[in-house]
Amino acid sequence: MTDHTASTPETAPPRVGIIMGSQSDWETMRHAADTLAALGVPAEVRIVSAHRTPRRLYEYAETARARGLQVVIAGAGGAAHLPGMCAAMTPLPVFGVPVESRTLKGLDSLLSIVQMPAGVPVGTLAIGRAGAVNAALLAAAVVALRDPAVAEALDAWRARQTDAVALEPVDPPE
Ligand code: RP5
């Protein structure tokens, strides 16, 4: 039976933490926040830089599980240490989103995040918006393991996506 008493994003304590290295990452990471909101998953959003605010990162990662978070989504660009450093300090699953950088188009971010040595995993997503959306969908899938309302929302989201795919392509407008 579906539990419709599950929490709403407005009132409930956050289950997913979205962190990013800079304000400039928000343009990408807001897609993770929007996706979680659409699925009814309560999330918190913070700027936490591995380089510029290392103590804030330490405090965030060390307290994440005790504060009730179940997953962390970490987005960063360039020398993107944030997801790996966060994963080193929390037992929670960490999903890393490589933010597209100006000079190297996010390849630097991707390689920084994906090439973790064995023992400290970061689930690494695609560069940019696709990665942010998919990180949110994966985070929701983790939350859904214990929250039937989120599981139902995820099923509905997928069904809507399937329904939105036309059978035949149409010509673009001239
Ligand atoms: C990283 O440096 C951030 O994650 C961001 O993607 C990148 C550039 O930051 P800003 O110079 O725009 O603040 O730490």
C-alpha cells in the first residue's frame, strides 16, 4: 500500500544535500534541485567549496548523516575535488556532477570526479545539465527505497517521460 503521508519538500527535513563549489555552479545544479522538487524529495542546497571553504566542507560532510541526509549530490568544475573530499568524510552515497568549465568544457571536471582511487567511491554523472538531472533521479531512487511516495513519484516521472516521446519525428520550423 502506498504511504501518502510521506513528507513534502516544504515542511520535511532534507533527505538529499545538494552542494556546489561556487555560485557559478548553480546554473547547472539548479536542475538537480528542480528535479528533486518535482519528485517531492526534500533537499537542501548549499555552496561548499573544497578549496575556498574547506572547514565548511568538513563540517557539512561530517554531520550529513546525523542530520538525516541519505544522499549527497556534489557539483563542481575544473579541479573538482568537492565530491571526492565529501565522499572521504561521509559514509553516505555521493553523486558527483561535473560542471562544464569555460576552458576545457568540463572534461577537467569529469576526470577530476570520476578518477577516484579504489576505496572512496563517487558515483559520477555526465557533464552539465544531464548529469545534474540524473544525479537527482539517482538520489530519488535511493530515497525511494524507504519512501513509497517517492517511489511512486519516480514511476510517474518515468511514465510521463515515456508518454512524451513521439512515435515519428517532425520537421523543425523553417
Ligand atoms: C570550482 O571552480 C567551482 O565548482 C566552479 O565550477 C569553478 C569556478 O568557480 P568560480 O571561479 O566561478 O567561483 O571550485
